[in-house]
Amino acid sequence: YNTITSLSQSPVDENIIYAGTDDGIIQYTQDYGQTWIKVNVEKLPGVPKGSFVNDIKADLFDENTVYVSLDNHKEGDLSPYLFKSTDMGQSWKSISNNIPDRTLIWRLVQDHVEKDLLFLATEFGVYTSLNGGDYWQKLPGTPTISFRDLVIQKRENDLVAASFGRGFFVLDDYSALRLSLI
């Protein structure tokens, strides 16, 4: 297939761009696309070769940090694969931790004010972490359905989640979650 499925430019350093593909390749550049470094996803701990890159996100605060979610459901593997690299893809740490088994992860967004506040769109609802992915919890009130996309509306601090069923949900002004991090 070799199709780019996710692309992310660092908001800290515009020269850093990450790309993920549907055939299990992550590539990144540090010089605005002049040269690219290739990482096969099987180099990530426990990830099968050729796993689909659902999402790749450059960290909003640190040019060396990147997040990636992958899935291998086409091979019957429904494991939640979510990783973080703090050295620009040289090494990876799983941050799927307590995400329930068989929960595919489709999208990750990071709060624009508090770096450790993360949100996930998953096959069975929206999850949040208040500590950079060490522990996840399902957002109360979100239905147990497949959410495929998330976006943060910065001015109003709203989290907007799009479901696979063509609906969307808005968590109106989630900024109170930041207070629990102080």
C-alpha cells in the first residue's frame, strides 16, 4: 500500500516533520524534507511488522517528542498500540498502559496549555490522561462507540470528538482538567 496515513509538523521547530504509513513505516525529517530517516514499526517494542500507523503527532512543547498510535486489526490483532519517543524516534516507550485490551487507538491530541493532558479517540470511547500517558481513564459520559477523530478548539478550550457513526460530541471547556494537574 505505502500510503501516508498521518503527517505532523512540529510546532516548536518547523523543520521537523513526521509521516506514518499504512504499511508500517514511520519517517521523519529534521531539515524540512531534504533528508528523511526511516523507522520500521517492528522496531517499536511488541509491534508486529507492517502495522498501520493510525496517527502520529509531534509534541506541542518539545521538538524531540512524538506520539504514534498503530493498529494491526487487519491481521486479527486488536491490541492497543500507543507509543511515545522523547528522542525523535530513536527509542520508543509504550504509553498504552491501562487501555483495555482489544481497544484500537485512532487519534491522540495534546492540550495546548498543559503538556501532560492528553486525549485519545478509541474504538470504545474517548480516554484522557492527566500525566502524559502513565494512566488513562475513559471520559465520563462519552458513549462506548468508535471515535475516529479529535480536535481541540483552543479559544474555547473545547474537545470535539467525531464518531465513526457520523456524529460528533463536544466537551465544552475542559480547562478544569488542567486544575487537577497543579
